[in-house]
Amino acid sequence: MSKSVFISHAVKDSKIAEQIVELLEGGIGVPESEIFCSSLEGYGIPTGENFVTYIKGQIQEPKVVILLLTPSYFASNFCLSELGASWAMSHDVFPILVPPLSYDDVKDVLLGTQVAKIDNDIKYNELRDCLIEKVSCTSKSSTKWDTKRKAFLKSVNSLLKNISLPETVSSEELIQLRQELDECKEELLNYEEESQSLREYIKDLEKLKDTESVNKAKKKSGLHSTAEEFEELVDEVSSFSSKLGSEVFEFVLCEYYGKPYKVNHFEHGDEFSSAARYNYIDIEDGESVNWNNKEMKKLDKLLNKVGSMLEDSEHIEELFEYHEDRYDIEPEVDNQAFWELHYKI
């Protein structure tokens, strides 16, 4: 014998079906014995019964069939069979449409049928009226109904974030996806051609404009690569070699990165004395860098930027690969080999 309410749903959507059962029982008063929901313990197929045979029996004469229309529902042959049987037997149905499906997805035997979106608060009043009319329900107050309905909508909203999608698509969807893919490929080719034209244009500009202006233009246009930015940055650091003197510059790098350095006063005493007169370093009680000096502050910021670029998770892989391909060494900023290569010391 068929139960009064048949909840037609996909197994993957059992958690939403469970919330619907809670709404029917707690909010409307439909007895547990009058609800059939195949995926829920106590509401489904008794032990020892044949799955297909039992469902065929339950779909014969329910008073209301609730259709939980999801992507998984339309991908299930069992669900489509239940839908077809409901249509063929002219059962009263209450279709509930679940995102990401839209009204455009309501086709075939449901075409023209009014459906309720799962988050449409008002539509559930129609379900309540229908069930109270057709099923022997335990009377529930309007306050109880409002409370349960609001709780249902709140729980469903969180479940919708994890809605299962089918593993297969229809032939119509496949054709549409292929068309979209072809359009994307064509658009990508257009972008590549446009990008190539822009690069050639920039090369022509480089012949006419100074490097600083071209680099600013590249940054503004978004064509300035991470590798180019890195090269410019180390070049800017390298400029301090001539400003400080190469030996003093090496000393500054050693202090910045905590590396050992011993001043050879016999060979480089004049260079260190000159740097001291510009307040780049102090030499009264041993040698130390005057990081409060304006130029040293600038160098400190540049060295920080170089380190930050090589630690940036967004660009680190690209930058390491570029550096190793071009220079055949790893970009270790505290390494003498890195300084000799980039800072010309």
C-alpha cells in the first residue's frame, strides 16, 4: 500500500530530503507512517524487501509526490522513472527546484508545470495547504509552522553550498560546451595576436624613449613581467656599488645579511674613509653601516624588496625558474655568488 507522501529525490541529495521530512512532520504534522523517503532510515525500504519492487508499489497511489529537482536528480535513471510514473498516473506533484538549476532546466514532462524554488518562503504555504487537505495531519499551530519553515530555509541554505553535480552531461550541454570552448580558443588567439602587436610596439618605443619612461609605461599597461621587475630592482641595488665603492658596498651587504667581513685598511682604507665622510658608514669604533643615512635607508628598502620578491608565494616559482634558466644558479640573496652576478662586486 502506498504511503500518502512520496519524496522523489536522488541519493546524493538525501540531506536536503531529510530536512523536507522534518518540515513535513514538525511543521505541518504529517505522520511519520505516511511519508516515504527511500534514503532515510525508517522512511524507506524495509529490510528484506526488493528495492525496485517496493518503490514501484509506493509510487502507485501517493496523494502527493514531492519532486526534489537537482542536477543529480536529472542524472539518475531511477529518479526520472519516478518522475515519469508520477506524470503517467497524474499524481499531484510539488516540484522543488534547487540551484544551480533554473526554470530553463524544467523540460519534458514538467514543461509548463509551476515549480517552487527551494528558497521561496511563500511557496511552502501552498505545500502545507495541499497536505492538510489531502493527508490526515496532526494539527500544528501557525507559530509552529513559521518556526519550522524558517529553520528549514536556514538549514537548506547551508546545504546548497555542497550540492552535488552530476558526473555526466547531456549531449545538448556537451555541444554547447564545445561551442563555448571554440569561442574561447578564438578569443585567446585574438588576445595573443594583440599582445604580440603590443610587444612589437613597445620595442619600437624603446628605440625612441629612455628606459625609465618605457618601464613606467610597461607597468601602467600591465605588460611589465615579474622577471623584468626583478632585473630592474637588482640593477638599482647594483648602482650603489659605484656610489659607495665596491669594497664598501660588499661590506654593507655583509652587515645587512649577517656575513663575516674583515676590512683590509692597507688596500681599501681610503675607500672606507670616503664612505665615512658621506656618513654612509661609521669607522670610529670599528666599521658599521649608518642605516639612518638617507642613501642607506634607500638601499635597505631595495634589499628588502629583493628579498620580498623571492618570498612572494604568487611569483616565487616563476621567478626561481627564470633565474635558474638565465643564470644557472639559485637566487639566494645572501650568497656571495648572487652579489657578484647581480651587484658586480
